[in-house]
Amino acid sequence: MSDYDVVVLGSGPGGQRAAIAAAKLGRTVAVVELRNMIGGVCINTGTIPSKTLREAVVYLTGMTQREMYGSAYRVKDEITKEDLMSRTEHVMGRQIDVIRSQLSRNHVALLTGVGHFTDPNTLEINDGTGQNRIVTADKIIIATGTKPARPSSVEFDNTTIIDSDGILDLARIPQSMVVVGAGVIGIEYASMFAALGTKVTVVERRDNILDFCDREVVEALKYQLRDLAVTFRFGETVKAVEKYAHGAITILESGKKIPAETVMYSAGRQGVTDQLDLAKAGLEADDRGRITVDEHFRTSVEHIYAVGDVIGFPALAATSMEQGRLAAHHACDEPVHDLNLLQPIGIYTIPEISFVGRTEDELTEHKVPFEVGISRYRELARGQIVGDSYGVLKLIVSTEDRKVLGVHIFGTQATELVHIGQAVMGCGGTVDYLVDAVFNYPTLAESYKVAALDAMNKIRQLAVIGD
């Protein structure tokens, strides 16, 4: 007899949902987690702190009110790190309490420490006191997440040269910052600090940012960031970072030198698998610490599963939650639907970006005919009320059957609005539904109807001229 039916390594979004799902199915479940990391990276250093920080920045800087009260408007003239962190720490504390309560209510045991395999069904848990504990399980779910990747050539000091986890430990808001890497995390933090008045330079070896997003949306974001005095250095690679008493100089391969008070590396993520002793379980990870799984999130060892960031793309909290739930159901031999392929993407820059479905470039490459409907926030009463004159919603509609193929949003509440389009697409809906639907007025959701009418008018023109 094993100690538990299911043991989950990690209490982040994927691990938490996996543990609770298995417990709901009547299994005995335990979660292994460090004492100070309940909720995983998501709650303690990643998603929740960064999004709360963003909310504090938007509020205190008065960014959303400047259309009405002028470009110099601020809620607080001198914004300090303490102003930002008080809100962040409050939310983090509340979320940790929520997770503890959920695990307790569902009778999930919380085993404190770091676990590693001693054989495919056995884990040794080191709680830091020298009192190691051995537990066995019929099924094991790995949800250990990731940590920032740190180039070996860079001397991180967590003060001047930091990774994204070090943002929360900064002593003050820097006057200048170099962000190395323009991925989602890098560009989110670049926009936040630019809004605070930090002079930000983004260094990216590729020729653009967020190449998986709609091109027009990306161009709109770059315009807004440049308006906040962000400088982009595309096609550039960092050769070295030299640290000095009052900051650092980032030296590029091209010979350019960029002085800044702080340098933040956002060079991707590394799976936290190095301490698991995977080989003793018959498993291995790739060079980025990621574990390969099948469509049921099962590894090459039949009773061991892996979910969340540790398995790679898309590495989002929302998808990790669903992966955890599905893996638990499969591990418990319970029927469940496969993961829905229609997953929304949310990028919490200032302003927000969110989309679901396919982009124009993808459809063009696959020779799928489509038409585009556009709605601009400045033409909506609600857009005027909230002071957003730059926001835009784009609908991509099939000209053959009028189904909605993609929704791309840039602006206020983009990450909330996208779910309307997701629901329509998930039900196989057409643009006709959005044309006929009645939306509350005034709302930003009304942009769907405006964009739908725009797309239908263009499709109608095709029919008229074609006849």
C-alpha cells in the first residue's frame, strides 16, 4: 500500500488544481512545497505580484486619466517602492491564505520541503531541518514550474544586475533601466517602469517583439511605449555587462554602450527539475529543464505526469490550471475532455494585449480567405468615459462561412474582453451572432458589435461587386 494515491510536486497553478481535482475524485493526495512558496512562483514572484504591481502603477501614475486631466496628471507625485509593494504584498498574502484554505478543505496534505525521486514511486522530502521524510505514491504529478534563466556570462548581484524575480527586491524605483530580452515578461516590466518615469532601453536580438501576436497590435504597443520614452535596440546582442558603484554599463556586440542604474535580464525560463533526481524515476529533462509529455500530460513513465511551465509552451498560469485538472482526471482513470485548443493569450503590458484564435499572417500563409472588422475605442462612448483613445478590437472573419477565426484586442480590459470572442468561437459561432447581439451601453464590449458590423459590411461589398 502506498502512502498516497497521488503526490503532486509543486503548489503553483498546475499543481494546486491537480491536487484538488484528485481529492474531489476521492483520492488521498499530498502536495510537496517549500514553506515560503505556497502557490509557487505564480503567487510569490511571478504572475500575481507582477499583475498587482501593474495595477498599482496604472493607478498611482494616473495613466488612464490623462486623456481627461492632462499628460502631467498623477495620483501621487513621488511614487515609492513601498507604495507599490504594500498593495502587492497584501494581494500575495490573501492568495496564499486562499490556497492553504482550499488544500485544507479538500483534505490535501501539505508536505513541507523539497522532494526528489529515489525510485519511480518513492519520494524523499527534505524539510531543511535534516529530518528527511520518505513517501510513496501510486501516481505522481510534477508541477515544479520554472525559474528565470541566467546566462553564465552575467554576474547577477540581485541589486544592480537582476532577473525578473529580483524586481520585487529592488531597493527603489530606478531612474534608468536596461531590459535584456523583449519577450512577454521583459516587455511587461519595460512598460511598467516606463510608466513610472524610468528611462527604459530594451535590447532584443530579434527584429521585433512578440512575434506570435497580430502585427498591427504589436506596432500599436511599440508606438505607445516609445511615447513613454522607451528605446528599442533590435537586432542587438549583449556582449558584457560591467558593474560600477552607481549602476552598470551594458556593452552590445555592435559596440554600443548603454549606461543604466539597473539591468534586468529576461532571457527565458528554466524548468525547476535539477533537484528531482529524474534519472531515478526513469525520466530526463531537456537542456532547458523541460519534461516531455503526451496528450494526457503523462511522461514516458506511465504513472508519472507533468504539467505547467515545466513542460514548456504555452507556460501560462491559465493553461497550467487546466493541464493540472486534466492530468489528475487521467491519473485517476476518470473520463474528461481533452484540452481545448482555443486558448486565450493575455499580455499585461500598459496597455494590455489579448487575443484568441489565429492571426492574419497565419491565415494568409495557409491561404484561408478572411475579412477584418475593426472597432476603435475612441469611437465608443465607454472609450471616451475611461479615457482610452488608442484601444482597438479586431475581428477576423471567414468570408466563406462567416465564422469568427480570431479576436485581437489592444487597450483597456483587453484580457477581460477577449473571453466574449472566445465563447463565440468555442461554440462555432459566426459574426452574425455579434451583429444581432445587444450589448450593454455604454461598454467596451460594444466594440464587438461595431467590429462585427464593419466586417459584415466588407463581406457584403464583396457579394455586391461579385454579383
